Amino acid sequence: MPPARLSTKLDYQSLLDKHDTWMFDCDGVLWNGDRLVDGAVKVLEILRSHNKSVLFVTNNATKSRPSYKKKFDKLGVEAHVDEIFGSAYAAAVYVSSVMKLPKDKKVYVVGMEGLEQELASEGISYIGGTDPADATLASFSLSSFTRDPAVAAVLCGLDTAINYTKLSKAFQYLQDPATTFLVTNDDSTYPAEGGLLPGAGAISAPLKTASGREPLSIGKPAKTMLDCIKAKHNFDPKRTIMVGDRLNTDILFGQNGGLSTLLVLTGITHIEDIEGPNASTIVPEYVTNSIGDLRILA
Amino acid sequence: MPPARLSTKLDYQSLLDKHDTWMFDCDGVLWNGDRLVDGAVKVLEILRSHNKSVLFVTNNATKSRPSYKKKFDKLGVEAHVDEIFGSAYAAAVYVSSVMKLPKDKKVYVVGMEGLEQELASEGISYIGGTDPADATLASFSLSSFTRDPAVAAVLCGLDTAINYTKLSKAFQYLQDPATTFLVTNDDSTYPAEGGLLPGAGAISAPLKTASGREPLSIGKPAKTMLDCIKAKHNFDPKRTIMVGDRLNTDILFGQNGGLSTLLVLTGITHIEDIEGPNASTIVPEYVTNSIGDLRILA
């Protein structure tokens, strides 16, 4: 069944009536880089004025929730830290609540400060990450490496300070099959100001290739992310809608969790990706050009 | 048919008689890291004393031929620059002789000095590589990037100074389908002193993931490497043997080129990889424990 194209006030009114909880991807939906999507702020206000729950579900793993909130503040979008679910936070919750990592064990991190902050907030010990000792482009020798026997998992997220030392150390731990291999998310790229840049899925690719192992991915479209939200918020999946711009992350995430799905065309997906001969097999329930279209409900 | 296990003097004498040209992988065959394989030097002397051609065929792409020769010198192994074929050299020959890159075009390099030296020796213009401007762990912004319209190919090899800036720039070029995507070799790991480290296949993995493209691989097992050798040396494939320690690179390379193949067990392949229920589908023609076994011919 093709997606329902929304266009009339009645369409949007019906969508509003059917859903109590609205989950939003951010980049490509509410903003593009540092540019707000026209009408996005107004639409969030309308939802809040109708007492809808608003949650922000992002695969961004470089920022902690408090740090990510600053992005909302800067763009003038109302958001509260407990409404924000990033894949860094979800990864930390996974390690503490699902893996139940013993207190004497550690995570080896390939990632940035936000990921470390979320691990720390969940009381998880870690090494690697932004450790200045590893911030080097010098060649790496195993003779200078001592394996920390407390490391029980490798967690990799987007790391724009990636280097050979970090990859080599992570790979040493991954050669032990007992080491859990986690990635915050599998996005191959992410949209930056001026174009696409390599995403977390690209940064973890050397570890997958060298180890021959497939990691467990925490972020969208994985259900792990929804489990993390469920642990913190009550919502009825049947009355929840996921709004996103990516078919293979946002829309698939909604479908995996039994949510309604609304695709917007302000991000990476174009109309020819969902209509015509080259359409994706991932079909959203609803489509609209922009989240700003819901302003009609004001 | 299972491989022939060599053990008697007659076995080795027959092998010697059948082959005029002996191609050797180096690491895992002649040495392991900085440790010579017992008897390797003597066996090369025996081959030379019988007027055999000796060639060294390595996927190492971090060193130019003259620089790689220093490794032989250091370990006391006789070798001449024109007997050494590395994947860096083969990649340069591919770009100049097969691609026939016009003189006004350039290669964007992800790789090390040896790769640059081989490109320069073939008269190929390049950017990237060890450019100090890109040797940074600072975050990368597309606003500071100006695409060089002369770049017609991205060439990626093992780069132990890999970083996000290099990956991001290479990825910008690869988003243009007209840009040729080459990798020196696809080895996921390589043996270093003390264990395995991520190889060229791991370093190029982020570019494959981000671009969704499959590169052309130059090194073993690709036939491109043999074409490069053919351009420089006369040999009869029917009277040529490839000696190596890796089934999916060395042995497959020999088979792809119609050569005889001899597997040695001093490197990455163990006897259970070629015998029993978990044996590989890549079956060498001959197997011996070590190249040193041929000392029996002295």
C-alpha cells in the first residue's frame, strides 16, 4: 500500500487526533545543519498546546543530552533534556541496564566526549575515547600496548578524531570473542553544512573489517533505542508516531516498534525514493513535504 | 584434489626442476615481522645458484620498492629493487599504464610516503597523502574544503596516520561517480610484531561504507598485480610458482594467474585451514611447513 500523502487540514487534524506521542528525528526534519525548517518551531508549539508528548530521537552519538539541548536552545526550539534520546545515551543505558556490565568491568570507547559523558552518567567505567594519550597520528606499535583485562566491551560511535592508535587498540580487544562489540548507530553518512560526511557506520567499518565481526547497533532503526525510551517514558505505540526523513533509519525504526510513521521530504529522502519504479521497499504510513505543513492546524 | 604435501628430497627436487620463476610473498614466508624464517636465506641462495628468477610480490603498500629493499638488507636477504613488486608500485603502474591518467589529472591519496613515491616515480600528480595540512585530529568542516577539479581518482592504501580529514576529503571526491576508486590491496589485517593490526582493507572500509562503492583492488589476489609484473619481466606462467602463506591472497593470486602454488605454514594459515571439515575451498597445489624445508636441496 502506498503512503498516504497528507495535504488538507482534515488530513493533519486526523493525524493530530490519532497520536498522543510524537517522536521526532532532528536533522533533516526540524533543521538542516544550522538552518531551521520553516514552521518547525510553530508546529512543536501546536503539539504541546494540544498536550501531546514530544520526544526527540536522534542517532547523533557525539553529543550528550545536555550538550545536544544547546543545539535546540541555539535554534530557539523548546526541548527538555528528558525529551531527548540520543544513541550515545541509549548505548550507555544498554550497557548498564541490558548488558548489566559488572562494576569492575570497563568499556573501550571509540568516540567523542558526548559518548563518554553518557557512559559516566550511567556509572560505567571506560577507557579510550578522548584520552589525550591516544590523540596521536604517530604510528602504533603493539609493544607499547598493554591490554586492560577489565575491558569487556568495545563501543564505537562517530569519532571525528579517529586515528590508527584507537582503531588498533579497539581491534586488539575485539579479537577476543568474549568482548561485546557495540556501535551507537550504523549511519554511513550524516548531513553537515555543505554536504555529507562519513558517519558512525563508516567509522566503525575498519573494526568490522579487521575483526570480521558484526556489532550490535543501538540507534535507529534498532529496537534497542525504543527499549531505552520505554524505560523512561510511558507511551502507547498504537498512539505514537515517528516523524523522520530517512527510510532505513527513522521509518524502519517506527515500523520495528509498531508506531505510525510520517516521512518528511526536507532531508535525505526524495519523492522518487518512495514513488515510481525505484521506490524503496520501506513504505512510510504518511508522507508530507515538511513538518511545517502542520502549521495549518494553528 | 587435496594439496600435495612435500616431504622427501625427491619432492623438493621435482618442484625445483618444474619451475624457473619463483614468486614469493614476504611476511609470513621469508620472515615474521623482524624475525627471519629459519633457512629462508639459504633457500633463496639455492634458487639463485640454479639460475632461477626470484621475485618478491607483496601487498605492502606503505613502502616504495627502494624503501622495502631496506627491509631485505636489514635481515640479510639478497634482493634487487627490480625483483620487488609491491601493491603501491602496482597501483602506480595501473594508474599510468592501464588508466592512462592524463597529465593534467591528479590522484587523491589516502596512504603513506611509499605510495606517494611510487606515484611520483611513474610521473603521476597527486594530492592528499602525507600533506602536513591534512595531518590533523581537529574536526573537519566542508567550509574549509575546496574540491580540486583535477582529481580523477581516489587511491587508498594502508595509512597508519589515517584521520577524519583525509577520509572526509576522499569521500567528497568519491561522491562523484566519475571518480575512479582504487585500493592498493584488500587485506583486512596484517601481521605486526606482537599480533595483527588493521590492514589496508580496514583503512578503506570507511570510504566503501560512506560512498556505497566497491573499489578496484590492485594487489593480490587481483590479476592487476600480475599484469604489472608481466610488464617488467618475462616469465612462463606454466613454469612459475607462487609461494605464500595466505590462501585468499597469495594462493588465489597464483591460481588467478595460472601459476603453480606452494603454501607454507609459517604465517597466517594453519593445517586445519586446508585439511579436515573446515578446510578452505581455496586449495594450493603444494604444501610444506616452511620455505626452509627446501634447504634439503643444498
